[in-house]
Amino acid sequence: MKFIWKFIFLNLVLFNSSSCSDNAQKADPDFIPKNTKTTFSDVNSPIVFLDEAHSNFHTANGRYKPFVQVLTSDGYTVKPSKEKFTLEYLKQADILVIANALDKNRQDWTPPFSDAFDTEEVEAVIKWVFQGGSLFLIADHIPFPRVSEKLSTAFGFEFSNGHVGNATFHIDNNSLMEHAIIRGNSAPHGDGQLEVGGQTLMKIRPYSEPIVQVKTFGGSAFQMPEDAKPLLILGKDAISLMPDIPFQVNAETPRISMDGWYQGAVLEVGEGRVAVFAEAMMFTSQMMTSTGKKYGLVSEGAEQNEQFLLNVMHWLSKYLD
């Protein structure tokens, strides 16, 4: 049994060390979105801020470039966000994406880990969401949940600060949970009128293909508040390794069951919406520089991850209920 666990530990460390090394992995230079149905135009394009002000591991021109490409293919306007969060600043955006924020000036993975967001920023995000903004928060494996916990716990999400293995979620075994994001809609259709820039437009619900399978590539897991709606639930075989130092894993490293924990969920807060995920690579495509191997949106088993991302964005845009 110890041999088996050492084998699992070794593979987890090799994969996660590569995925979080500054030099080992980069955005897939050959990635092209599969999406060909553009939902939004210049007159109704939602503004998406992608946070880059908090030492983020994933940025618009870095590892999350394919993420931006997918959103752009659907007509979203994505802007790198390089400013501290204030209510007035956030009012310029419809959706705020935070992917793997880190504490300031971090040079390596040595503890301790401090908060990425100060109290004033957290309060600004909360007020902005209550007033109608949409937050897309992603915190991967250790140490990302720890440095983002001031923001995640403000919305009632409690993360496990460890390493969880790859997982596949499927509609047939109820690990992919019932929700509008999963159901999608068979075709776009008119739904009343929308005022944009003084023009009266027909509000169109975007095409959101039903989802039957989603794949994640490690990450962490969380427990959610009672009023949140689950999307991705881990099963009895899910284990989290809990090292004190990221990637410093051996046979004695504590491990805890993640059975019944979540890697994806959504929450409605006031007039706004929140989507929380415990894994980042599922929404992008990255290439291992040493081998050329690609992970994420183009991986086997992740064929619907791109559509799942679009469905999440459609829900955050309030075009999918």
C-alpha cells in the first residue's frame, strides 16, 4: 500500500509542480476555440475584468490567454484589471474574473502565505456583487485557497488548502449537478427588450449546449453555503493531500477524504451572481514546454469544458437562468 501511495504522490507532485512552475508551462500557442456562435456584438458586449493586480498566476496574455480567446469568440470584451478593487472601479465591469491570486511579491512557494486581498477590497467586491455585479472566483491547489480565503469566506465558501487529483464529472452518476448551466438551452430565442446605449434591442438568450461531462486537472475543493447551488461534486474516491509546503509530498503527508466536497458551485447574492471553482486549468489550454504535451480544454475527456465555460459565463451575464 505504501508503494501505491508513493506512486500516486510522485505523479501528483510531478504534474502539479509542472503546472505551477513559471517556466514549465505556458499558454497553448496553437489553441483555437471551437465556438463559432457569437452571442454578443459591440452594442451589448459584457465587460469582463480579468484580475492581474494581485500577483495572479493566470493572466490575459499568459496562462489564461485561451480562456480570453474563448470569451472573445462569444463577443465578450475582456480587459486586464491592474487596479486595486474599489466600488467605483468595479462599476466599470459586468463580470470580474479572479484566477489564482497570490500574495504580494511572492518569489517561491515557501510559507507563510498572506492574504491577496485587503479588507477594503473584499468589502468593495461584496457591495459590487450585491448591486448586480458577477464574480467568477477560481482558487486552485495550495497555496491559492489560503491567499484568497478572505474573499471566498466572505461569500460563505470554505476551501481545503491541499492538492486534489484529477476528476471527471458526468451527468449519469450525478457528479455533474442539475442546474441551468448544465441543462443549457437548445437554441437562442428572444426574451423581451433590452436598452443598450439608447437603443432598444431584443434580448437574446445565447445558445448554451447541454453539458454531460466536465474534467478537472487537480486543484482543491470546498464546502459551500446552504443557499449556493452545486455544479461539480467529488465522490468517495476523491482525496486531498495536505502538505505544509506546496508540492512537498511524501508517504507521511496527511490526506483527507473529499467525498461530498465541491469543485464548482454558484450563488446568487442580492442583485448579483457568484461562480466559484477549485481548479483553473479546466478553463484554459496549457502546454508543457519540456514535452509539448497539452492539458486543459484540448485534453481527452474535456471535450465539453469549453462549452461549460461559456455556459458559466452566460449564467454570470444573466442570460441563462
